[in-house]
Amino acid sequence: MTDTSANRPGSATSLITPDARTKRRNRAEARFKVYGITAIGIGLLFLVVLLGSITVNGLGAFQQTFVNVPVYLDPAKLDKRGNRNIEEMKKVSTFGYNPLIQQGLLDKAAELGIETPLKKRKQMKAMLSASAAAKVRDFVLANPETLGQTVEFKLLAASRVDGYLKGRVQRKDVARDKNIDAEHLDLTDSLVAAGVVAKTFNLSFITGADASESRAEQAGIGVAMLGSFFMMLVVLVLSLPIGVAASIYLEEFAPKNRWTDLIEVNISNLAAVPSIVFGILGLAVFIQVMHLPQSAPLVGGLVLTLMTLPTIIISTRASLKSVPPSIRDAALGVGASKMQSVFHHVLPLAMPGILTGTIIGLAQALGETAPLLLIGMVGYIATNVPDGIAAGFLDPNSAMPAQIYEWAKRADPAYYERAWGGIIILLVFLLAMNIIAILLRRRFERRW
Amino acid sequence: MTSVKLAASALAIAAVSATAATARDNVQVAGSSTVLPYASIVAEAFGENFDFPTPVVESGGSSAGLKRFCQGVGEEHTDVANASRKIREKEIKACAENGVTEIIEVRIGYDGIVFASQLDGPDYSAFTQSDIFNALAPKVMVDGKLVDNPYKMWSDFNADLPAEEILAFIPGTKHGTREVFEEKVVAAGCEATGAFEAMMAAGMSEDDAEDACLEVMADGRAVDIDGDYTETLASIDANANGIGVFGLAFYENNTDKLKVATMSGVAPSTETISTGEYPVSRPLFFYVKKAHIGVIPGLKEYAEFFISDDIAGSDGPLAEYGLVSDPALADTQDAVYNEDAM
């Protein structure tokens, strides 16, 4: 035998020294490994770049610059009749409060001995957010007895001042900017040194409402978050029972015939339908035919339910299928009805898979923007915290991704930062939901 | 599972009862994305100063806003349409067909349209309407004859302009800004270069010649931007040789990235626009459905507040943001107070 093998070409080598062909195959394998590692590396690189740019651009939104201004609440201006009647005091609009606040800041700067060429009250306007007047007015209307006193307020700084402290507004750009001058930046530097202007954690970005174009510094994502929450509630309450019922019937009870095949194919097709299509459907059916209110989270939830249903049905059917037939046979064998076998034995075992599918479906719905554009959830909408559960479903509101889209469109560059900040919050939610899905699977999954 | 079912049925009931709709108590506004910033500033201040809830302002373009506005009377329809152009005859007709017969037109002020380019880009500092027409029109005048546009560079027809390839980002047709761009820039350039006369002389009817004037080359040098000015800004950022059409307010918020060109020698600013020296400006409007006044709480108050001196006056927050205030504001205030329909 050794003779014949010795005569065959290429068999002269031993196992220890590989021949040319083996070498080639080994090289091919090594090359493939390199390709694979490169592919993973590129993927990771994109992830790092993505997360890095999100963090770099968005972290600024979580900090905000505030100015501590002592404001003399002048009764002669704010309560002209002097009888402390709230209804009469309401007649003084926020525009009546602005001069007092600006004077307050001017006096504060003078008191600290800060040299500044800005001597006029009106020049202080560029330092403070337009929201300041509303804050002081609300305070005065809530505490009319403070009239005549000097009260210190922690007011938002204007978005340009905030941008200067965050490095977004550069001194070289200021010369062409009509919203702020270099003198304001000098004053800001002095006030920072004096501790009057300071950058602190910005809770109201997470809890607050949307703001208008002219006050980016005030905008928060809180109300849009509630909008998303109510939408997800609608999606969960509708799509879970409907999806599970549909899949149990299709998987366990339905006869196999042309009709069920057709339904199955259609469910798979539905899962691949672009979400914007559901948006148009929602506009046509829910708003124009059923006359549900525009921009309402209820409508948003209904549209997203349509989008989520196929995902949930498919994952539920997969997890029902993965329960071994022996469980069903055993249940039937000891005399359980078909329904008992499903609900007492199959469904509990399939539950972790169903929940995982549901959570992933919800996470998808949470990040969906396109259908919301069509049902009026983009714009200056998320302005009021809904008062009550019904209002939460029916009052106009936005949703987190729609709010981010809206911010990214706005003119003030400060909104750009807020859009990135919103993305961070949205990603945290998505991450949390995916982690819950993984934990549920780990905790409850059974293997056979 | 029972609690889930309970919640599901409760929700279904809520959905059905919402159809009968509890009375809407907030003003709903939709329309021009140019007016949106102003409307949002007003809505915010309105919510702060009145006991009514903050109005909801959606964007989507003047035409889309007016279309929704004209869909009918009733709570499910919007109360106010923002527009960066005047309502058209056929839109008034469409409104009337759906029962929206009384419309109050409110002019809030003027907005300048500017041509801007990358701050560090080529030196686009002075344009005339003829330059824009020569750059973008499919047929232009060369040596007194109407010919297919031969120009590739700005310097081909105006030696003062840089030798850069022509690339312009102009508003898409659903924007009201497009109409102003066509009317005040392209059409004016068409007449100034003599192309309009040449077309008439070639036997076109006046209407056809006007339409032909407004055409732009479809070879990629004129890019329609259907989104907002941020999209135009992004396109300018990516193309150093591009010029873009912006609103004055948007430009003023982004002076760190953009530089603006003069038009016929006049630099755009609130002053030159209010005096009428700067040629490319347009009035901004909103339209109020009169049938909704008294039904939707706060609607009239919102309209009055919008054009009050505190808001729309020359010292108000709208002027600060970039609106050129209307010298005839007092007349508009009277008209809104008296609810004068068109």
C-alpha cells in the first residue's frame, strides 16, 4: 500500500509539512477569517462613530445655562390699580415684565462692579431667554403678596449665551450675528466669574414641553415622551390580544387550506409594507372617515398597531411552533380539550417568546416617524402636558421621534443640539426595551 | 389577561366616544413652513398670557395648509391656515364648495427672500434678477436672439460673478416661496433680459410666454428643495459652489455658516425690505375660518393677539425673529376686530 501511495503525485508530503494544495486551502481560510474580522470591524467602527457623534452632539442638551437675576416686582407696573386683584393683574402681559427683568440684570451687573459698555436696559434682552418673563409672571400671579419685593429668580439664559458657554457660538461668528454682540459675551464671562451665570444639569429638557422657534433654550422632550407613552399603551393593549388571538387560532385551530395559506402570505406581506403606507391609511380611515381628532396619540397608536400586528403575529406563531407537540399530545391524552391544552400548557410555555416579540415590535413602533408625519404629529404641537388620561389619548401631541425630526428642521442651531439630545433619550428607551426583552427570554425560556 | 381585555374594551369605547368628540378647546393651525416659526412664537406667548390652551401649529406648506383649511366647517377641520402667499381663486372656490364661505384674511407682515451661499465659498456677493434668469432658464437671450441656454458658469454671462459652475437650490413647487421666487426674480429677470419680448415676438401668447419665462433647466443645475430651509442649508454645506434660497429670518439665525448676496445692489435687511428697496419680499398671511369664531374658544383672541402691536409691531418678538412688520398693521387689527371676511 505504501508503494502505491508513494507513486501518487503530491502524496510525498507528510501530515506535518503541508503540501501546496493544503497550504492554498489554509490560506483561503485565513483570508476568509480576515474578511470576516474586517466586516465586523467596519460594523463596529460605524457603531462607534455613530454613538460617538450622538454623544458629542447631544450631551450639550442635558446642560443649560441659567442666570440668577434679582427682580424688583414693581407694583406700579404690575398692578396699576393697586388692589391686588388677580384678574386685573393678568392684564399685564409678559411684555410688561420684560423691562423689570432686564433692569434687574443691569442692576446686578452694576452691583458686582462689572465694567460693560452695555448701559441700556434693552441691551440686556440678548442675555436672557424670552421665557424669563413668563416665569416671573407666573410666580407673581401665584404669589401676589410678593409685589413690592425684590425676588431672585433662576432664569434661562438666551440660547446664544448658552451656546457660547458650550462652545457652539464662537466669538468670530458673533460679529455677523444680530442676536448677540461681543460685549454680551464679555459680560457673560464676567457674570460667570461672579457666579451669576452658571451651567447646570437641565432636567427640564427631559420633562419639559416643546418651545417656539425663538427660544430653543426652553424646549424639552417630556411632553412628546408622554405622547409616545400613550401611543405605546394603545399599541400594547390592541396589538397584543389581537395578535396573540390571531396567531393561536392560525397555529392551533385553523384548518390547513387555501384560505389560511392566503391569510398567512398576506400577514408576511403586511410585515414588509413600508410604514408610511400605514400613515396614509390612518389619515384616510381614522381621521377622514371616522373623524378621530388630528394629531392625537390615539390615532398614532392605532396606526402603529397596524404596523406592529404582523410582527407580533409572526413572532407569536414562531414561539407557539417551538412548543413540542408532545406537550399538546400529553394534555390531550389525559383528557384535556383542545382549548385547555392550548391555554393551560402551550401558551404559558410560548409566553416568553411572545413577550419578546411584543417588546421588539413596540420598540420598532416607538422609533417610527413616517406615519406620524401624515396624521399631523409634527409641528409646534407638544406644548401642553395633558391633564388626565383621556386628554393624554385625545389631545394633540407629538412623539419622541417626530419631535426630534421637528427640532432638526428648525432654524436656530441650538435646536440641532436638542435634536441629538432627543436621540440619546430615544436610544436609552430602545436599549431598555431590548434589555427587558433579553432578560425575559433568559429568565423564562425553556429548551427541550 | 382579563385586565388587558378590560383595558382594550375601555380603549375601544374611548375611540368610539372620541368620534362624537368632546368639544375641542384648542386652536388648530396648519400651513406654510415659513410662517410656522412666527406662528409658534405667537402660540407660545398666547398660551402664557391667556387662559386658553396653547394652539397647535402644524407645518406642511401653504398649499397643503389651505387644502386642509378648505375641507369643511367643524371641529375636525383646522381653524387657521398659514400661507406665505395670497389664497388663490380656485382655493376660495374649493373652500366655498365645502361650506367654508367666510374667510378672514390677515396679513402679518413681510418676509424677505435672500440668496445665500457658503460663508467660505466662492464670492457670490451681488446678483441681479437677470443673473438668476440667465443661470436657470432653458432659453435665454444671447446677442439679441432667444437661444437654448449656453451658459455653464456664472462668469459666462456676468464677468463680475465667479467662474463657478451654476448650481442653485430653489424651493420646491409646494412652497409659497417658490411662487415669490418665480414672480419677483425669474419673471423679472425674463423681462429685464428681453426674453419675454422675444417670446412674444416669436408668436407666443402672453400667458404662454409668462409660463415659459418661469421654466427652469432640468439638467440638475436647479435643485428643487421640497423640505425646509435646513435641507437647503445642508445642500449648501455640501456644495461650495451652490447658492440657496432662504428666508431672511433663517439666514439671520445661521450667519455663522452663510453669507448673503445683494439683489440689484440692495442688501437684504428688515429696513430695506420695509422700505421696499429690496425687491424680493412677500407678504405673509394667515386665514381664519369665520364660522369657527365663537365655537373654538380663543380663536378670535389668537388672531387679535397675533397682530397686536406687542407681537407683530416693529419692536415685537416677530420682528426680532426676522419678520418685517407691516406699516398698515392698524388696518389689519381693525379688520380682525370687525371680523371682516374676504
